[in-house]
Amino acid sequence: METGTVEIMNRGMKCLKDHMGVVEAERFISVIMRERFDYTKWQREYFDIKKPEEISKEASEFEKEHPYEGEAIRL
């Protein structure tokens, strides 16, 4: 496995464990593998049923709850 792949897998597992716990993270991965989950298809179906106003509202709420604390250029 190439270095970039290992790094992103490690970061993804850390994120899952930090936010879900070890048991739920393992359960999540099992479901993804068993169901042959297609994230792109799921995302398309999820966003296709939403109105642009809903997406904008959810994005604004997420930004308020999870403010970016790094260096960024605001446009």
C-alpha cells in the first residue's frame, strides 16, 4: 500500500474512533464493506432531494458549530 493511502486510512480511522468510539467505528466499517456502500451515489441521492436553501442553512449551522480555527483567506 502506498504511503498516501496508509496516511489517509490512519487519519480516517482516528477520526472514526475519536468521534464514534472503537466499537461503533468497527461496526461502521463492517456495514460499509458488507453493503458495498457507494458514497458518491449516496451523496448524490442525499443532496438531490434538498433545496438549495436547506443546504445553505445546514452549511451555515455547521460553520457556527464548527468554526475554522486555522489560517484561511476569507473572500
